[in-house]
Amino acid sequence: MLVVLGLNHNSAPVTVRERMAIKKEEMEDLYKKFLTENSVQELFLISTCNRVEYYFIIKNYLCDKCDIHSPICDKCEILNIVAQNCNLSVEDLTKYTYFASGKEAVTHLFAVASGLDSLVLGEPQIFGQIKDAFEISKENNGMGGFLNKLFEFTLKTAKKVRTVTGISENPVSVSYAAVELAKKIFSDLSLAKAMIIGAGEMCELAARHLVGSNIGSIIVTNRTFEKALKLAEEFSGDAVTFDRFAQKLPEIDIIISSTGSPDFVVTAEMIKDAMKKRPSRPMFFIDIAVPRDIDPKGAEIENTYLYDIDDLKSVVEANKKEREKEAKKAWDIVHNAAFAFDEQMESLKIIPVIKNIRSYFEEKRNEELQKYCEKFKITDEKEIEHLNYLLTATLNKIIHNAFMNLKEHATDNDKYSIAEAMNIIFKNN
């Protein structure tokens, strides 16, 4: 069974999300930890600024007697491992996380990949992040038959949503929202100077939106200077080494930061020192990293404006109204895709069942044919061939009709799946 445990910008504040964020260097160990558990058969993990989600293929979701205080089922095992990894109690973890299983979990993933569960409705960035998550899962032996098929459906569904609907028109992202917020502080961005801290996708998008908004100039810094230089050149900006960016702060109006650092990159002391050299000019900080890059105490310094990723929610509300119209079409696509995936996986279940049933019947057919020929002393090969053909055709019809009748009358509320029902009907006692 597919199960998802996750939290996002709706279920948890940034202070909790940054504790649950999975660092790249932690991925390998985390995959090993889960995949060595007997209950976890397949796994992939997603960790972004706005969500952390664990997708598991497990045997048993939740036993009848189990609760969070009695770790005797697969759900409880997962809760305990995740809680331990992010240094939270199970009780606290359950306050901020959501669980979904089966078709509901599939629908959730399709919706996430399509941008329907994003902070900015329809933003395309999550699509690439999910592709990367699946690739990391493959590298860490987390992918099996089910997740491989789910991966195919996820990509297909997300692409169809973007192609058929207008939900991703006029691309909007957290980075775009950050620049829109900057415009409210600086009415004319052509007179402003910006610094981008980091050189990842979020920073690239921020730089792109700044240039599109006619920013005066851009400086890029990154721990790997070559990456900073490459990004700066792309947007006709300048690059500065990471150990020198603090010296540049006094001349910067807008700072947008998104790194993978576990610690504050911009400290309150750095901001204080910079403001001493520009007392009459405001500084605008946007922290779109999880964990946060900029010390929240910096907001206490006079003439500074500091916004983290949660603050951007108000900015993006205006964009949602236009996209919500298209979202209805997108949800129809997602639900249809989830139904189609469920149907396909159910059909795959029946294949080994039918093979086993057919093998059993063939064995019995051969036994009975041999007994019949011996009893009535039939030795003619053509006559035996005709009898074999008649028996085979009859048995094939029985198997086929039984399957089609079950399929025709099956509903979502049926106790047994078609595969289970076939096993029960034709069980060899």
C-alpha cells in the first residue's frame, strides 16, 4: 500500500518545516534506515522550502488496536523514525503532519506535481523538484515496480495539467512573489541594487524576475564562486566571493537569500554594521530558504524590512484568483489520472492470479484427460488432441467469464479486490 506522511506551508509554520527539512547529505542514510525496515518496501522523499513528504510502500497501514503510543504497526514505525530524525516527539509531529493512503495518496502526489498544492497555485518549480526526488530515490534503491509506474503517471499528469489548462500561465513562484514584495518598498527598482545569496534554482528565478522588473544592478554570491560567477554573467551582474559579501552589504538595497545552509548566513550583527553605513536608506531582506538564512533579529533593526517565506503568502493571494478558475480543470485531470492509475495497478494484480489459476486448471486438465484416456483406452493422438482442445477452450471460457463478471459488478466499496476475489473463488483447497 502507498502511504504519504508529510507537512507543508498549510499544516506547519516555517519553524517546524526547517526542523523537518532533509539535507542532501542526510538522504542516503535516511533511505538506508527506512529500507532496512521490513515494513518499508519502496520509498521516495521530497524536501522543499514549503513541504517535506515521505512516500512509502508498506504492507500494513494501521492495525485496529494501534495508536501513536503503541508502535506496533507500520504507521507507528514510520512516525517514530521520522520523529526521531527531526528531533520531535511523535505527539508534536502528528500536530503538523498529514497522512494519506491508497488512492488518496496517489491523488495527493498528482496534485502536488501539478502545482495544485503549492504556496503559489500552479507554480511549475515543484514539477522539477519531484522529478529530482524520484531520481534520488532510484540512486538509493528506493524505487520498485509500484513507484516506477507511479513516477510515469505523475509526470504524465503534471505535463497534461500544464498543457491543457492555463494554471501555469504567467509563471509565478515564491521568487516572483519576493520581487513583487520588493516593488512595494522600492517604487522604482531601476534605482536599486540587489544581492542574490545562493545560486540554485530559487535564486536564478529571483534574478530573472528582478531583471524583468528593471533592477538597477545585481551582485551574486555563493559558497562555490564559479556558480555565482555563472549566474551573475547570465544576468549581466557581478559576482563576489562568499567571504566578502558582508563587506558589500552597505551598498545593497535588496537582499534575497536561498541557500542550503543549516545556520544563518546573514547575521543580525552583519545587518547592524551595514545600516550604520547607510542610516537614511532602508534595506529590504527576503529569506526564501528553509532552514532560514537570515537571522530574524535583523528585523528589529531600524529601517530594515525582513520577510521570510511565510510572509510571502499575502503577496501571492492576488495571483490565486485568476488561477483558481483553471485549477478546477486541473483537478478533473488529476482525479481522472488517479482513477486510471488505480485501474491499471488493479489490472496488473490480476495477471499473476490468472496465471496461477490457469496453471492449476491446466494441471487438473492433464490429470483428468490422462485418467479418461486410460479408463476408455483412448490411444489415438488426434482424438486425444481434440479432447484436449475441447477441455482447454471450456476452461478458458470459465476463467474469462468469472473475471469479467467480477469486474462488471465490482465497486469501490467492495470488500475484496478483483484479484482477491479470483483467488477466493478458485482457491485450491
